[in-house]
Amino acid sequence: MIENFDTDSISAAKIGPARWTAHTPWSGDFGDAVFIDPHPNGPFKVKDGILSITAAKNSAGRWTSGLIAAADATGAGSGTRYGYFEARMKMPPGPGTWPAFWLAALKPVGTSDGNVEIDVIEYYGQFTTAYQAVVHVWYKDVSKKRGKNQVITVEADSLTSDYHTFGVDISPQNIVFFRDGKAVWSQPTPPELDGPMYPLVNLALGSGWPIDRTPNPSVLLVDYVHVYGREAGPPEGCPPGPPARK
């Protein structure tokens, strides 16, 4: 999957011919802004190879925003089990913003037990010197679910002042997180990661943090989302990172 956002290809809920849907396939939208369907005055715009996702207040004073997912409820979509996922993005400034690039299990809705979620970047706008990476394993039985997170420090305001790349490499051995081509964290691959993962990008608001000072509008800019699949590789693992990296 090589998505350079040369065209707008987002539908409300179905993959094909659209490459993206505008909601989580499991109807699990979240945050203090409502993710809305694509329409001419909606949250999504494509211009000069950049996708913008805008959070703004509507005429009723309610926040709306957007999410894109490379899958739908049937399990149709684009992803890979092993390989490298990367997005190049510029975060919106201001407290209350909650943009993310993350991966979910490419399965039909209803097969949710033991599903892996990988949050490549969760950025909380009031904390300008860090972002969070997370590996979740979800179970209906809450005693079985587990997760591990890592706070990754950056220069103050650097993620809102320019574009940066955020990547993750998945092999049978490890999940390795990257920023601007450099590894920043890794975790052992959980055994529950038994099938392909697909990418999502969103601009949510809140996550428990106040949004009374969130800029209206707030805009997340996405240059690309690239997915490079590969086979499992040798027992010792493949060198992590994008193919043919310099």
C-alpha cells in the first residue's frame, strides 16, 4: 500500500473502490469530536499531495473531526502481518488535540478477542515535548487484556512546526518503532499477532484532557501512509525498517 494522497479516496463505511473508510470498522469512534462522513464541507481535504484532517466546531457549537481506516467491517482492506508501516505527518498545535497513527487487526468485525493494536504515535497537544507509543492486546475478558506503552521525548514544539515520519516494523520477533528513520522503542511481538494489520490516522480531541483552549479549527496534515509487506524471514529476524533504506 503506497498512499501519497494524490486523490481523495475516502468513503463513509466501505472499502472498494475507496481505499479508506471514515470510521473505525467496529463502530468504536472515540474522543470529544464526532468523526463525520466525507462531504464537500467535511473534515477531509486533499491538495498538492497532502491530506488535511480538520477538527472544527459546527454551527451548533459541537466539535467534529475525521478518521481514516484502511479497512471496513467485512475485513476488506489493505495491510500486512509482517513488514513496515510509516506515515509522514505534521501535528496540529494546541492543547486538547489528540492525533494518532495506529494499526489494528484486519479481521471481520466480531472476531475481536485477542486482537493486537499498535499505536505508532499518540500525540497529546498540551505536552509538546513527547508522544506515546503503545502495544495493546485486547480481550473481552478484561483480566486477559494487556499493554505496554513508552513515552518518547522530542524537542519542544518540533512535531507541530514541521513534518516528521513515524514508523513501525513488525517481525515474528519484535515490534520496532521509528521516528525520522531512527529506532526509538521496541517490544516483543505478542503471539496474538496472527494476521495482517492495517493503518488508521485520526485527529481526535480530548482523551480526558480539556478542550476549552483547543484552537478552532485544528488541522492534522498527512503527507503519506506507506505499508511494505514481507515474509516472516529467517529465525533470527529481518533487519527492521523500510525496504532499501539508505
